[in-house]
Amino acid sequence: MKKTFSAAAFAHYESAWHFSPVLDTGDFLFFSGVTGTHPDGSLAEDPEAQFRDAFEFLQAHLAAAGLGFGAVVELTSYHVALRRHLAAFQRVKDDYIAAPYPAWTAIGVSELITENALIELRVIAHRS
């Protein structure tokens, strides 16, 4: 059984982009490319604010599933200018993600689907 949903503020993403913001398979939940985009499509110009917005966006999706950050088992982060912003990203990530830490892979990319986005998070969570 698969079910798809999203946080209320981002419910339009499924119809606008034709993807599942969150795909719930029962035990595991798969979160599609979470960026720091606001519901109106805008992005913070400050990298650290944009990273925080991405984690807030993820937190809203987790909450819609009845979960918190402790359910995250894998995090893949895609970064524009990875080395330039990594320290800021790690500071923000550490405000949301605590031990036991999920598996994490950070990948540098040249661009993301959302213009001026610096980060995109792919997340797998486990419902225990």
C-alpha cells in the first residue's frame, strides 16, 4: 500500500510538479527533493537561512506524517557550491538532526531544479 501526502502549505506541489512530496509505503517514507523554497516559490538569499528553510520544510512534511527528525534514517544533500557553504549547512543540520545520526551523503552539483536554490534534501524515514 502506497500513500502520498505533503504538508498543507506545499500541497500544490503534487499537482504542479507531478511527484509525491512524501511517499508512505507503510514502514518507510520517502521525501522528494526538499529545498528551502517558500510556499510562494521564493527563496531566502542568505545561504544559512535557505538551509534552515529546507529543514523547516522537511519538518512540516515529517509532522504531516506524524513523525519527527528521529525517524530519519537516510539523508542525501545536494549542494550548489558545496565547499563554500558546507560549514553553514552543518551548523543548521545539527540544529535539527541529533544522535543517533542517520546515514548522510553530501553531493556537490552545478544547479538544482529551483533557480537560485543552494540545497536539496532527499530523505528516507522509518516508521517504527
